[in-house]
Amino acid sequence: MNNLLGKTKIELKEICKELGLASYSSLQICQWLYQKKVATIDEMTNLSKSTRSILKEHYQVGRVKYTHKVESVDGTKKYLFPAQHSSVEIGIEAVMIPDRDRATICVSTQAGCKNACKFCMTGRQGFNGNLTATEIISQFIEIDEGSILTNAVFMGMGEPLDNYDELMKSIEILTASWGFAWSSKRITVSSIGIIPNMKRFLQECGCHLAISLHNPYHEERLEMMPIEKKYPISEIVSVLRQYDFSGQRRLSFEYIMFNGVNDDKRHADGLIRLLKGLKCRMNLIRFHKIPDLDLDTTPLAKIELFKKRLNDAGLLTTIRASRGEDVFAACGMLAGTNKKEI
């Protein structure tokens, strides 16, 4: 059975045409799916019974329900969803992060990841398939906090720009007036720097962009991030300099800190040189220990000194609060399995 959830207004209009339904029904279906968030076609009560009957012959709403959730001591919640199109039995995870008047969802776009970053549990499990817009939007709707979400970060499992078409379809649904009607400024997309799709994203989308940097030096970044061979960080930054970030769209860099690996004065100075003159901010992230990996977390005092050096050089830098580590919900810890069950 085909799914309606995850379809754009244009796609729904084409479906209505194929089924011989009135074209205006597409807007009504959009409203039921994305504004009223119904689970069944029968709930679309302003569609005639005959229209609903025809739809049900070929389609279902198709929401994907989570199968498990776990809550951290800090209030962060991690949800496990089945990956419908994965070639193996592994799930995907979404994380809800509460912070005073904000409720942010960390969204997954792939089951696993093909980029094999050394320090990331998702990358270490390999690539098991792209998610559809149905599966992506289900994460927004099905979690318990779906009705109160204020922000979204595409920083969960997978590389969003490796699943570009489904990512962009999902963002269209989130930001269109017929969809969730969110401002694009409520959404941040993270990437390791897939240059061709990064260019497309910056030309076609107004959402914020966050680049996973982690080391300013080519050989050292390559050791931890194989993508550096194809898309060196120097080329990524060179491309980013061609775009205007002086308005509302924000450019940030993510920098996980590993003790004795990328956290000394030389690395801070390398970042300052690499990003000099670029309108951006730096987010320093404490490394979260994962099994079978001989890397340690930089002490907080050392992170603070690193932050001060960057700020003193004019590079706006913050330390991102660590959330959900006790339930494997923190940065780099998502793996699509029921770890730390309660």
C-alpha cells in the first residue's frame, strides 16, 4: 500500500488527478496530513465518502510509529523507529531535547551511514538505506512531544545531504504554508561537507547549515573522517566563502574534542586560520565515549581554554551542552538499537 504522508502538495495533486478526484482535494489532504496530523484517511471528514473510498483503495496515511522510547536523567528522550526500507533489521533513532521554552527534535535521515567516521556509532555500523520522507516526517509526528516541537536539527543517524531529495521534500513539508508552516530558521541541517549537494542546499534552501569539522588539518581529519579524501575541509570552506551568511541564515561548525588529538593550541590556531573572515560560529562538543574505541574526552577546563582562544581571535565559539549521554542519545551515539532500556 502506498503512503500519503511524505507527499508534497504537487505530488498529492497528481495523485488526485490519477484517481479522478477533484484537484482541490490535494490541499484538503495536505491539511489533514500535516496540520491536523490524522492517522487514517477516514478521519479526513471534509472529503466525500466516495473520495475517501477511492483513496483507501490505493493509499494509506502511512505514519511510522515508534517501537521503543527511553528517557535520560536530564529529560532528553530517545525514540526507536523501524526502518521500513532498510536491508537489515535495524531501527532508526530520533531524539527530543527539552530546554526551557524549546523542544528540539534531532532527526535521522538514513539507517546507518556510509561515511564511516571513526568516532560515530552510526558510521561504524555501516549503511543500511536511505529514509523516505514518510519515515522522516513520521519522526516529527509520532514522538510524544510532536505537538510542542519548536526546532529541528537534522543531526541524527546518517548524512542528510547523502539523501538529498527526501531531505528537501521533508523540509518543503515542514516549511510550506500547506504543511507544518515552520520558519526555515527553526531548522538546522548538519553535513560532513558533501560539496555538490551542499551547493544545491545553499542555493535552494534557507535553513541553517552546520558543518562537521573536527580537525583543521587534512591528514589528521582524514584519519578520522574518510570523506576528507574526496571533500577536503579546505575546499568545503572555500565553497562556503562564496555564499552570504550575513542575514538570518546561520553557518556553524561542529567540533568534537578528543583529548590529546585535536584540542591543543596548534589546532585552535589552525581553526582560526581556516575560518578567518568567514561569518560563522563554532560549537565545541564533548566527545561521548562509545564502545571499543580508544579515544578520550577532553577535560572541561581544557575545552574552556580552547574556547577562549577562539573567541579572543574573533571566532564566535560556544560549548554545546551534553544531553542524553546515559541513554546513548548524545552526539555520535545513535545506533538504532535498544541500548540502555528501561
